[in-house]
Amino acid sequence: MMGYQPDFQPKLFYHSTNLDERIPANHILRKISSRIDFDFIYREVKDLYGGKGNVSVPPPTILKMMLLLIMYNVRSERELMNTLPMRLDWMWFLEYDLDSEIPNHSVLSKDRNRYTKYHGASVLWERA
């Protein structure tokens, strides 16, 4: 008997969804994540952040986003942010969940300019 696709009805809750289980063990982002501690960027950019105002996107997340731009040849920060919710591997790499708020593309542009202006490109890739 021929099967038919039932009408799509989105689930309201995904209690058992675990992104970690959906990323293959040999995935390149899993390998990178296991070998690089991205927390080093906190020390490198601590002088670029004030003590008051809005809470920023964590610097390791910004660095990982920049890495995704290069690795996957993404044309722009805007395209990265638009594609991000569709890529479970990217969400996992950035330590986001399915319902995590995706930052505006301007956050990445501003931080990239801030980091390179005060430290040069070396702060981003020298230790990574």
C-alpha cells in the first residue's frame, strides 16, 4: 500500500531533542570544539567592554561565528544569522539551543571591527 505524507503539524514542545546527539562524532565542528578552548578570548578582549550597559554576546560565541563565516564561505554576517537557525551543527557549535535568541547581524560586525581595531587580526586567530 502506498504511504502518504500526513499534513504537517508543528510540535509545540520538543522535550527530548538533544542537539549533541544529532551531531556526528566525526563532524569537523565537533573536532574543533574538542581541541580549542575558546574561552581564551575573554582575556584578550576584556579591556574592550565596559562595566555598564547591555550585556554582550559572549566573546567566544562571536569568535566561533567568525570561524563559521570563514569555514563555510558565508558571504555576510546577515547571511550567517539568517542561516544559523537552519543549521543544527552551527547551533550546537555556538552552544545555542533550538529556541535560543539569534543575535542581530550588526553585533558580529561591530565586534569584529572592535577586536581588529584594538588588537589586530592576530588576537582572533593566533591562539585558535
